[in-house]
Amino acid sequence: MMRTRRKKRNDTFLKGQLLVAMPLMTDRRFARSVIYMCAHSDEGAMGLIVNHRADHISFPDLLERLGIVTHETEDGISNDIFDRQVHVGGPVETGRGFVLHSADYHANDSTLPIDREISLTASVDILKAIATGEGPSHAMLALGYAGWSAGQLESEIQANGWLHCPADLGLLFDSDLEGKYTRALAKIGVDPSHLVSDAGHA
């Protein structure tokens, strides 16, 4: 008797992929959101929204609040931090910062590799490195994160709340936040004007 290949449970996990909100998303916190999935297992899921800006604080202001940059040390900081944005990573622990970045930076135990190209660091050390121009080549700072309990995300996907697709560095770290939602849908081959409430995935 021939054996059929059973699909591995890990094949359905979305770690390292993008989660894209359907246009009919009823939760305003996630409307038109693109979320990079940092973790997904039987125990739950965690991700960072990569296309929502935190308008209440700038990157230099945050560095100053943390004591990383002061008026006396401004001459030693990298010029590009004035162009960096702070993102709203999600509604959970909004006072906590997370840096999603390229894998060319590693801060010992505080850095979590997600895949070969992307890592996550939640320590102040990476912000100090970015401030002095010694950080990763690509990075985005997010306040808070999106979290799901065991089985919750799967249920939301079944209820047509989300699509998903592969991630790429260009989309993740692009400063054009407004265009990320449409670009993510385009990766799936979807025109948002033609979307209905049917479920689907890449």
C-alpha cells in the first residue's frame, strides 16, 4: 500500500512571512496593516506591524528619552537617524521597543534570528549602535507588538481576516509606509479594489 506524505505541522506556520489584513478587517488597530511574523507555533504567534507610523514620537526624541543621545553628544550621532521613523508594532506592550533588522548585526543573547536575512533585537544596545552609525544596514524600530494566543491566528485566517505572503527586505524596510499594503497584496497577485471577503493565501 502506498503511503501518502503527511503535511508537516511546521508547513502551516507563518514565521518569517507577511500577514496582510483583508480590506474588511473590523479591528481598526489592524486596518490595512502588514505584519512581519516573528514567531508562530502551536503556542501562539507574535509579529510587528511594519506600515503604521507612531506619530507621537520621533526617533531622535526616543533616543533622547532613553538617554542614548543628549544635546552634548549630538555631534557623535549618525545623520540618518533624523530620517528614521518609529513604528506602531502592535497593541500589546506599547511601551516596549523592538528592532527588526537585517542579520548583519547580532547582540549576543538579545538578538533572535528569525531567518537567514532577518533578526529581532529588543535591547538598548542596538539603538546605541544605530545612533553611532554602527548598527545593521537595515532596521526599523517598533513600539509594541501584535500577539495571538494558541489557535487564535489560525481562527482569524479561517474567518477571512488575513492573507499571507513571503517577506522581502525591500518591502520590510522601505520608508514608504503608505505603499506597503498595496505592494504586499501585489506580491500575492491581488488588486485590493477587486478583493472580496473570500479567504486565500500565497
